[in-house]
Amino acid sequence: MLKIANIRTILTAPEGVDLLAVKVETSEPGLYGIGCATFTQRNLAVACVVEQFLRPLLLGRDPQYISDIWHTVAGSSYWRGGPVLNSALSGVDMALWDIKGKLAGMPLYQLWGGKRRAGVTAYTHVRGRSAEEVVQKAREKLRQGYRFLRCHTDEAEESCGAELYKPQDAPAGAYFSPNKYQCAQINMFKLLREEFGWDVSLCHDVHERLTPTEALGFAREMEPFHLAFLEDILAPEQSEWLERIRKQCVTPIAMGELFNDPKDWLTLVTQRRIDYIRCHISQLGGITPALKLIPVCDAFGVRTAWHGPCDITPVGHAVNIHLDFAAPNFGIQEWMKEPGERLREVFPGTPWCKDGFLYVTDSPGTGVDIDEEAAARYPCSHSLPAWTLKRRPDGTAVWP
Ligand code: CO
């Protein structure tokens, strides 16, 4: 019988972002799988769960029983879910699917019914200190072949020179003006449409920073620009408000990178309050739950737009793209920026973008390997980023 012989975590930061990969080794020499368990802000907690709890739980089991292992791990803590436990579970789950693909001799998308499209359409990020800078950078991205851009101007950020009226003893922080933020984005989209016309898809991420009524007004103001979607217009805690936004405007809504549990998305999908689901696959607990989420969304006309930031490993990006190739309701794939040379060195088989389309290798499994010697050359800093908290001018802390 094939057995799980070892489970290890590999921490590495080839490009300055802390990443966490999980390697599941089997009793068959040379047969192993790699998963993404990155939760940059809490990687050490995730690594502890994998090494101290999942390793002893799973050693000796047959790695082919993915569904049973998923449930065994999820249930083993009794209190389940949340980003730390789900990321740990994801690392193992993705690695087991990688092994499954290698046993079958097929890339993952083949296991899920084969490719439904020749390339996976990507959107990339364009960010600038002014609307003019965004236009200039957008022109360069369009020249590279992208036809779908996420645009954001930082004019409302104090760090970019916005003048705010603040009380004397306001604590240090990332201050922004909510009014100026909205005006600046509206002016930027006006300029983008004037410059590039209507044959370019544009989207914007609000990052939950508005109050519900501000969000409603902002979604309406965005209507004339025909955005592909407006993302995280509200924090998940306020998602009941989406019903009102839906009734009052047609700006498409994307949400989901913060979801961990089916309870977070089920009502939003079945009530058709979102157009795109943006889950971060490792936050869900890996591929196994994603394969259940996709057909539910499809039945309700909701398309996928998986979270694809820099703080996931190329294994995580590859998993996104395999799902994108196979899903009937694929919408768009986030691809924040091109992986650099160091990342490709540590993760041979890293996916790539050409003319705005994403591709994976045709190697069995995820198609991404890890060079552990190279990984060890780029240690993690375990420092916390500043972007996770913003402040309004009076000092009130708000979501990012
Ligand atoms: Co986002």
C-alpha cells in the first residue's frame, strides 16, 4: 500500500514575501506532492499546525484517499475552520492532489474534465500616485497584452501627500480620506475611459474601507464606467447590505478573498448578490472544497475570480489556473505581477503570463516543483505588513 512517509513545511521568501509550502512524501521513492499553505501574516502558526498536528495524524495513511483525509483533518481539531487551520489543511490537500495527478500521469485540469479554454485570461494591477500616473502605467500593461486591469490611485492616502485634518494626538497609521478616495477613483476612471475607450476591462478593489451607505453611493457613481467588477465594496460582516446595492445599481460585485467557510458565501451566491466569487483557495482549505464551490456558483450564474496576490506560492497560482482551465464558470484570474527570477528558481514550473493569458506546464499534478536548496537561501522575515490596517482622519481604525 502507498503510504504518507513524511510531511514537511518549507518557509521561503525569494522575493521578500514570506511563503509557506508543504511537502508530502510517500513510501514510493521520488513520489511526493507540494501544496501552498501561505498565510503570510501568520505563517509560523500554520507551520506549527502542519508539523505538530497534521504530520502525526497522517503518517502511514494512503495519500490517495484525499476526501477522507480532508474530513479527517478538518474534524480532528473539533473546532474547525479559520485561516490558520484552513491554510494548514490546504497545504496537505494540494499536495495530495499533486500526488494524485502524478499517479495518473496527468496535469490537474485533466482530472477535472480537461481544458475548456486555450488560455486563462488574467487581470493585473495598475497603481499610481495620481490618475495620470495610472493612465501611463496602464498604457504599458496594455502594450504587454493585458486587456483587463485593476486600477487604483493613491491620491487619498496621506502617505502620498493627501492633506488631512487630524486631531493632534492621532496615532501613527495609514491615514486616508474616504471622500477624497472616492473622488480620486471616479476621476481616474473618467480619464481611463477617455484615454482607452471601452474595449478594455477595468475593475477596482475598495478593500472594505467604506461605510455601507458610502459604498452604495460609490457603486452608483461607478455605473457610467461599466466596470467589469467592483471588489470588496463592503467588509464580509456587512454583506447583508449588498441586497440594497443590488437593487439600486448594476455595477457588478466581486467578493470572497476573506471567506473561510461555506456559510460566508452560500447566501451571497444563492441570493445572487455577487457576480464574481474571489476566494483564496488555501483559505478555503484547498482544492477539495473549491471543487464543491465551483458547481454551486455555476448553478447561480456566479463566475470565478480567484484571489491571486503575491503572498501565495507559485503552487497556489498553478492550482488557481488549473481550476480556471477546467471550470465552466471561469470569469477572470488575478495575476498581480510577473514572478521574478528568484521565484522561478525556487519553484521550477512556475506558471507564466503571455499576452494577457496564463498558462501552466503540462507536467503531471500541479506542474510546480520546489528546489529546497534554493528556498533555504531566501529566509523569511516574519515581519507584519502595514497595509492590513487603515485609519480615518479622526484616528478611527478601519479595515484595509
Ligand atoms: Co482584494
